[in-house]
Amino acid sequence: MTKLDKSRQLSIEQANALEHLLQGQSDRAVAEAVGVARQTIWEWRNNDPLFIAELNRQRIELWAEARERLKSLANRALDVVESQLDSDDPKASLAAAKYILQGTRLLGDTDLPKEGPTTPEGVLMAELRTDARQELVATEGPAMPRFGFDPFRAEMEQELSTRVEDLAQSRLKKAMAEAGLS
């Protein structure tokens, strides 16, 4: 457990809400099950870095378990798809071919949802980076032209990224304190 984890823990209601959210329940259903307002669930999911990080961490864990389970079923599933590919039924053959192409990523995107930050610091830094980039672009203009060729484009973007990171880092301690996580 990190020093950060000792300063603030999830409440019992938040821990219970996580379980319900991970089961795919709506904010309203979670709120009723946990005994809080629906708005409270929304606030936790969107504004509480500790809650967001734990929800992301547990989602990643669930996906990892699901991936391992899928891997263990893959050979059996491929046997079924292979038998359908050789079927006399054209619809079954086409469906099997589609599964194969999707599985090899030759037909559309089959990636799992992008994973989010798994620490409160990570959640806050993502927000702080977005705010810092918007602030810098608003005060100084975009780092690069939107159209046309610019030989210094990569350098300019790198400089902006560095300044964004520095500004976000400089604000992290205050954001942590405001979130009750210092």
C-alpha cells in the first residue's frame, strides 16, 4: 500500500458501488443498491480520482481474467469455426470466414476498450494535462499550423508536450490536496 492509499480510502458505499458498476449496472441501479443519490454515483465516476482509478484497475483485472478464460477456450472455438468454414451451408461458411478475418484483425477493429489510469495521480494528471494543453493553446495559439507542411512540426509538438507536462506536474500537488489525497 502506498503512502497515498493511507491518506484516504474508498468508503463502504464506494466499494459497494464499484461491485455493481463492474456488473454493468446503471448509475440509478447502483445508487439504489448502495443507498446514495444517482448524482453521487455520477460524481464518483467522473470527479473522484481515487474512485476512478480503482474502477479502472478493477476493470483491467476483469478484462485480464476474461482474456485468460477466452484463451483457454480458443482452440475449441477454432475447431467449431473451422468445421463451419467447411460447411455446405454458404451462410455458415461466410459467418466462419468473417470470424476468422475479425480474429486476425483483417476486417475491422476488434480491440478491447482503452484502459484508463489506475492510480489517483494518473487520473488527476490526465485531467491536468488536458487543462494545461487547452490553456497553453488558448494563450499562445496552436503550436503548429493546422494545414500545410512544416519541417519543425515534430519539434514544436514535442516542446508543447513538454510544457504541458511541466504545467500539469506543477499543479498535481494542489490537485491531490483538493481531492483529499495528499
